[in-house]
Amino acid sequence: MDRIDCLRAFVRSLEGGSFSVAANELGIGQPAVSKRIALLESEFGTQLFFRTTRKLKPTPEGQRIYDLARQILGNFDLARANVEESSLRPSGTLRVSLPSAFGRRYLMPVIAEYVRTYQGVRLDVRFSERFVNLVEEGIELALRIGQLESSTLVARRLGTVRRYLVATPTYLRGRAPPRAPDDLNAHQCIVYSRIQSANDWIFESEHGRHVVSIGGPLLVDDADAMEQAVMHHLGIAILPEWSALAGIRCGQLQNLLPDFSIAALPLHAVYPETHWMSLRARSFLDLLIKRAGQFSTPQDT
């Protein structure tokens, strides 16, 4: 039996969490996947998975072999691509992770363009505000808004997301609007809970940096929900550009503290560190880079 096929079955099983998912992606039967995994375990002399009724979990030995197996498969596919470059097209299932609110607002046109262009690829899009574990969930590419924590992921910066301090005129009626950051202590503030130091809002001005510890009745972990909370006149919030600008322009929202700037958040595409990136992931990343001007502010502005 071809050992490359065995390694591919092993990698797909680990990333998909089951033999049946691997079988579906590889176009073979589940018994064939089990047989290939058993052959590898026999040759390596070690168990590769903890088998449960819910999901496969790699053993420590299996996890170490997985990292090497990806490199081997990458080198093999790269060598084959060099020979078949003229006819090779992206194929297989591409799993990507997108921030929920941002993805719904901006990424569907990019997704539609990709699906129409690369009909041999099945695109599996996961929308979530959380930073998912790419390796554990078998995700090849993700978009992330905000400062990145130290990790082994490779990051490609696409641009930035501007933010605005806003409230509705109805909320502000009968209240003194803030004239300086410290005035926020007298207001109800709506907090986005997924950023570090969520209760400390930072502003910059010609007089330096201003850090304000704020409080309020509501913490949310979704940008669209935060916008809706503002529209229900519950308080003041820092909203991303896509949630704030339309409301500011039509008068539904008031832009507060315009003389104090709020740092824009970086927008990155991230993917696992590897010597090889699948053609399906590379083509999606190339399209994101090409279309980034449609959904982000350039880095140098």
C-alpha cells in the first residue's frame, strides 16, 4: 500500500476528527481509512489515536508524527505540482475561519468569487468571534482582528479596522455629552469582552495618551450585538467602522470625542506554520490580498 496515501489518511483523520470525515474527503470507504491507519501504527510501533465514541484524539506520538507527515505530504505535493504545474488546479475541502460580524459584512463577495473561480474546491467557512485553534479544528486559513498573541502561526497583515466612540441622540438626551475621556465615568458604557483589558478604553490626543476605566451594564462578545445594544440606547460603545459609519452619516449615531483618536485594530490572515501551503489555501489568501482594499483600511493610513 502506498505510504503517502496512508499518511494522507492519517492527516485528514486527525484534522477532521474522525475516520468517516477522512473517508469522505479522500473519496474512499471508512474501512480503507482504518486499514491505512493500522498499517502506519504497525510500522511506527505506536498508537496514533485515542479512540472515543465522540471524536478521535491524537496520542502524543501521533501529534509529533502529524507535524512531520504534513511536511512530507507538502514536499510530495510540491514536487508533483512542479511536474504538473500546467494542469494542476486547487481541489479538496478548504476550511477557513472568519470573524462573524466582519465576515458577514464584507467577505461573502470574496467567498462567492472564490467559489465561482475554483469549482474544484469545497469551501467550509466557520464564522466565530473567538480565536479558534487552527490545527485542532483542521482550519487552513483564518482572519483575525486585533493584536495577535505570540504563537507559531504565520501572519499576513491585510490592513486595519478603524473604530469610533458612539451613542444615540436618544441616550444622550438629558445627559451631558462627554467632552474628555474622563467624562465617560458618568456614562453607561457597553463593553466588547473579547479584547484584552476590555474595561480600559485608550484614547490618544495632542496631549498624550488617556486611559479610562469604564463601567456599564452590558458586556458582549459580538460586534453586531454591540451595535444593536447601542441602537437600543443602552449606552456608549466603541464600534468598528462597518458598524458605526452608516449610523453616523444618517444621524442615528453621534460620533463622540472626535478630538481624541482610538487606535485602529490590525487585520491579519493567519495560517499554521509549515513548509507548504495547499494550493486551495494559497489561492484564497491571494484573493484576500487582492480584495483587501474593499474591506479594510490600508496599513499606512
